[in-house]
Amino acid sequence: MTTTEDYIDASGGDWDDVIEKAQATSAERLVVNMGPQHPSTHGVLRLILTLDGETCTEARVGIGYLHTGIEKNMEFRTWTQGTTFVTRMDYLTPLFNETAYCLAVEKLLDITDRIPDRANVIRVLVMEINRMASHFVAMATFGMELGATTMMTNGFRERELCLDILELITGLRMNHAYVRPGGVAQDLPPGAVGKIKELLKVMPQRIKVMRKLLDENPIYLARTQDVAHLNLAGCMALGVTGPMVRASGLGWDLRKAQPYCGYEGYDFDVPVSDGGDVYARYRVRVAEMDESLKIIEQCLDKLTPGPVMIEDAKIGWPAKLALGSDGLGNSPDHIAHIMSGSMEALIHHFKLVTEGFRVPEGQAYSAVESAKGELGCHAVSDGGTRPYRVHFRDPSFTHLQAVAAMCEGGTVADVIAAVASIDPVMGGVDR
């Protein structure tokens, strides 16, 4: 601990000694490490606050404590194997990560217009289910941080409904690696459409119950209204997108502004608020879940029969996977399908899986409207079977710039609400 006439920098040690030395000076400002108070920031997000009494006069953010090396590891894997890495970045929005990456790869391959319609509909379907799951976690963890444990249990309970369907479709609750260059890994399994229809019946009432808990709760309003305000000018200066910028009055949504995966054919609204505070961000996220339900219902109407992987043997991985009678491996029918052609076809299939396909030299950027904002992928190819470089524009990384703007001048308690309203996931920040 160091002491000057102006402030005390408390950096560990015995707190009794820290307090005793602090009381022996006339200093009224402290520099402290705060948190972790959010379940996603357990030791991987450092908040350094300068306090003048209960007022936060300076807020700094340290983010480099999780480093996964995902982007570097992708340089040593095939283009298709890259999906197994990117899905683990923002682990609450894995299907958005996969789609942004695959859209960039498809641009490099110049096959964007050749992706089957059914594959695009399934991509939209799983992304919107994933959007709801992510927003439920955002509200659940935010409620927990403010002491509302009922909000936490309810939020995770509703998220399970979404994850059950994603598990049925992809085989996994998270980290799906389901969206692949050229389409999706496999078609919807039997019973998936029925389960989705059940979700559409149940979810509106579940969302209504959550709104009853928070919309007019006086304690919740006191902790969120006029807290961590960030106006539109601040959002523009800091590159803020997603629910945060829409809560500040700008209806910018890539699904409308720069459509992809056929979003231009869906009827939905973009929720907007001009509140610019924590409460406005909450209301925008709740409204977005209602819009996601609309899109999911339209997806079911658009599910016409057809392939779910590009019909190009030089690119498309097998999309008709099936288990054998012992529950392991591929079924004999699928193996026979692969081997029923010529020996050259079998060799090509082997090389496609082990070596991967070649991507023409060049670079491409593709972005999707993730649950947290604009998620972009910049992919560079040197003409080989592996990425030369892949870099992501993750909204959580960009939005943490706004912590100082939202927190400085507010109270210590408001810092918790401010960070929670960003809904950061550090897996997407330190890639």
C-alpha cells in the first residue's frame, strides 16, 4: 500500500492494517479493486476504481486475464474445424459466433448465394433461440447482482427451455459447432418442430411473468432508472451497438440494415428506447425476445424440404449423420452411402475430412446482429486449407470501453448495475 496526500492505493495486504493506515491520514479518496460481482468476471475482469467517499471519480478496466488463444489456434486447423473454436468465444452466443465465421468463409469461397434455403432458415431459427437464451442469462445475472435471487432462478429456468431445443437440434447445450461453411451440420431431427411449437406456446407467458417481477418493481426502478446513462453521442464515439445503442434511441440492427441469411424476408420490429440508462437496456432486451418469437414462428412456415449443406462435394461435409444400432459412430446405411461410389469418391471424402478444402486467396469481413451487438469476423486466406488469420470484432470487448463513461460520477453501487447492463462475456473479450 502506498499513501500520498491525495489518495490511498490499497493493493492487497491485511485489511486491518490498510484501514488503520487510511484512518491515520486526511485522504478521502481510495483506489480499490472491485469485484468480481458478476459470474462472468470471476478473476478475468479487473475494475480499478478511484473513490471519493461513495462516488466513483475514475473507473478503469483490466481485461487481459482469460486469454484463450482461440484466434491463433485457428491458424493450425482446417476451415471447418474453425467452428469448434469460435463457438467457445462468447459461450452464451455460440451460434452467432459460428454464423459470423461461416459467412466470412463463404464470402471467400464465393458461395453465399449457393447456400440452401433450408440451411439459412435453420440458421435463423437457432440464432433466435440462442438470442432468447442469452437475454435470459443477462436478466438472471443482473437480478442476482442486485440481490433479487428470484430473478436469477426464473431466468435460468426459462433458459433451459431454449437449451433443450438447441440440444435436440445440435446434440449439445452449448459450444455446438453446428453451423458449418456451406450450411449446417445436419437437418432438424424428428420431433424438433413439435418442440419448437411448444416453446412458442409457453414462452410468452414466461416472459410476462418475468416482466411482472421487474417492470414496475420500485426497488428495481430505483437501482436502474437514471443510472449509468449513456447518450447516443457517447454510443457513437465508443462504437456501441446492439441493445445498448438501441436503448439510447438509434434503431440500428444488422438484420434490417445489412440483412444476411434471408432476414430481409422476415417481419419483425426493432425495439428502441431513448432512456439511455440501465432500465432502458433491460426493456429493449425483453422486447427483443418477443420479436425473436415472431421470427421463430415465421421460420417454421419457411421450412420447405431441401438440403441443408451445399451440394458441392469439394466443400460440403456430410450432412446426413446417423448413429449405429449401438449408439456409436455412423450407421451402416450412412457408411454404405459414402462407400457406394467409386474409390476416387471415397478417397476424396477422406481428404476432405482430414485435410479440408482450399479457400481462394483474399480477405472478407462478415457481421451478424448478436444478442449483445455487432459481431464481426475478418477472415484472411492465403489460398490454403487453413486460415491465415481470423479476427473477431466482439461486442463485449468494444462495450467495456463504456464503463468509464457510465460509471464516473455515479456511486459505487451503480458500478455493479452499469457493468451488468453491458452483459459482457469475457470469453468473447480475450480471444
